[in-house]
Amino acid sequence: MKFSDIIGHEEVRHEFDELIKMGKVSHAHIICGEDGIGKSFVARELAAKILGKTEIKEYADLIEWKISSGKKSISVDQVRSIIEEVNKKPYEADKKVIVIHDADYVTIQGQNALLKTIEEPPHGVFILLLCETMGRLLDTIRSRCQLHKMKKLSKEEMITFIKRKYGDLADKEIKAILAFSGGIPGKAEDFMENTSLNLIRNEVIDILLNIKKMNYDNIVKCSQKLTEYKELWQEVIECFTVYIRDSLVYKETGKDDIIINNDKLEDIKKLAMQFSMNKLNRIFDILNFARSNIESNVSIELTYNTMLFKIQEV
């Protein structure tokens, strides 16, 4: 993969280029950004440049660590294996890069074990920690690393990504992908490769448009239908949230061009007519409460039931 194949993230990539040019690349970095935003590509580009390479591919001195299959975190035992690898001499030259994916899922015990290595790695060893959020990283880890936050891609960059990966698509398809992905290439790939996601978008807008007319049985059936996408509950809540956000924006500004779900513009206009500003804000609160409940392991179907009944009542 060529460096030029990476789309976007110019600010972070330029920052790395300047550090390399000046010979001031720190021994430890945190690259933070949402899942699917492109952290791995940027990390591999940086690693290749540190190693003096001209393209992104597998190298003997580029070592990547991920959560083991079937596990939910990186354990202290896995961290000990990482430390053992850090202390091995480079194979090809005098530099080695260690990339730790999902670093925010390293256990507290594991982070404490890794701390000394991050603080004083062997000469020529560079450690890149990739994470979605820094909230789960210890302050002592964060304070010893250079931080780089990755931003979502612009609309133009996303269109370039979509066309490069999927060829020429109809405008309506591109608008739907843009709406769902929200500037994150990985979400665009999910949308194209998982048909359930488009079904969820359509079902959610249908629920919002018709919820005032639904009876008890209708709402229960809708909850059951949404529960079928149990593993995609975050996407379900996000779809509700973005539709309500668009309705608020349209109601306040009347502008079409800043609507995320532009392919559903007529539906957004109907929602904006159906709910007042106050009610739309109350729905936001209901959705945030539902998200919090599911994160706290409350039954998904029960949460959806409660959520939909509360939305109907606003």
C-alpha cells in the first residue's frame, strides 16, 4: 500500500512527517480516534517511515499486538509478551516499532506492567498505542506519550474513499453511505457490507414518523424487531439520535445542506413538523438514557420498549 493511498488525516500525518524530518520522534505515541477512522493505516505509515521504508506492508521490525481471539481485553500476560518483544534486538537495522491496537482495553494491571517500558524503552524502539478513548488509559501512561487525535473525514474525503473503494454509485446510495458513516470510513464499509444496517435506518425513520399513531402492540412489535439486531444496538441508537439531530437542525435553520441524512430529507422535514424543539430535545434525553441502560447491561428489548413508549409520550 502506498502512503498516497491513505485518504485524509493530513494534519496528523504532516505532524509525524515534521517530527521524522527533525529527528524528534518520541519513543511513545497515543493515536486516538473512533473505531474505523483509520488509526491502523496512519500508525503503519508512521512505522514504515520510522523504519526508513517507502510503502505500507509487513516488516520484520513492525510488530502489531491485538486483543487475543475470544478475549475482551489485553491481559497482563499478553503485556509481558509485548515487553519481551520490545527487548529483542531489531532484525533488519537499528529500529523497531511496536503497535498496540485497542490499547484502551489493556487491563489496569497490564497498563501498570507496561508503564516502565513506555517510560524507558530500549534505544531505537518506538511504541504506538491506538485507542478509541483515552478515558480508560492511566494518567501515568498518557503523560509519557505524545498524543495525536484523529478527526473524522470531510464529506469530500469520504466521497473520494467511497468512489475509490466501490466505484461509481448512484447519488442516493452515496448520500445514504455518507449519512450512516458520519465521516468514518470503517462505518461506510460496514454499511456496504452489512445489509442489516440499511434496514435499521429505514425501520428507525418509519418508527419515528409513525410512533404517535401506534398502539401498545405496535410498539412492542417494533421493540422486538429492533432487538433482532442485538449486536448492532449502538447503530440502532445512533440512527435514532442522528435523525432527531437532523430534525432539530432543520427546524432551527431550515437549511437542507447541513442535514446528515440528506437522502431522507423529506422524512426529516416531516419529523421537524411533527415535534416541537422542546420535544425533540426531550427525545435526545430519552435516547441518551437508553444508551446508558444498555451499557449498564439492562435488557435491550426492555430498554427499547421503555424508550419507544417514552418517545410516544413526549
